Amino acid sequence: MQWIIAGLGNPDEHYKGTRHNIGRDFLHALEDKLPKKAKIVTPDVYMNNSGGPLRKLVPSKKAAEKLVVLHDELDLPLGKVKISFGSSAGGHNGVKSVQAALKTQDFIRVRIGISPSTASGKLRRPDGEKITDFVLGKFKPAEQEKLKKVKKIVQEALEVILEDGKDAAMGRINSR
């Protein structure tokens, strides 16, 4: 079974560079740098419908274990990357769509933090109606600087997943 790496986001050009598109945008940026062991996919549907196209590529629950989904994560501060497997969608509608379409939670998620934090590192997650405006907003210049480092972490995470598996990647990336 071949690895499939999917970057979630919205397909329209005006969503490019928004917080919600970080999975899709990062995957496009890293595509040529990744080992050729994986099929790279950025579904041309809106985030909340991501599951449909992935269902066509992932024929079984067993095959889902070789699916890696990159997406934005409100529950992590900008700069933090966390790999998870078999966990709930945590309110992320794109992930909910994938889980519903595949009828399993057993796939790898590379969760890319997008929320602001205090100087001491405490998460300042937006809430209520502010969430939509926040996730559909573009990164500020200072945040874009931080994203260069984050992109390298995501690249490393994907390389370790493809070479050594999810457990090795979790041990290496999640401890940062």
C-alpha cells in the first residue's frame, strides 16, 4: 500500500495564505522535497467536504492507516506541530469529513498550530464568531517569519513518517 499525504484547505485562490489553508499550502510548498514514496493530494473541494475525494483514494480502514492529513489546528499555538493517530476531530470540520467518509479515525494527522499565544506560551485560542474570521485571515508578517521554521518541522515530520513510521515521528516531533 502506498502512502497518501493530503493537505486540507479551500481551493479558491483567495484562500491561499490563510490560516485555514496551511495544510494545503505547506504540502504544495514541500511537494518536491518529499520522498517519492507517497501520493500527494490537495482535494479541490472546500475544507468541510474533504472526505469525499479521499474516500476514492483510501479503499479500506487498513489503507487509512497509510493516510497522512495535514491541517490547521486551533488548539495549538503557532509554531507547534503535533502528530496524532486515531484521535477525535476535536471540532475540525475538515477532519470530521474525512473521518465520516472513511468510517475511521485511524489515520495520521499532522496538526499545525495557528493560534496566538501569550509571551509565556499560553494558548490564546479565538472563540465564537471570531473563529471563522481568524481561520480565514492571512498570516501577519511576524507570523510568516515563524512559519519558515514550522514548515521545516512539518517536512521533517513527513520524512520520518514515510521512512520510520508514525510512532517514530510522534516521538521526535511531539516532544518539541
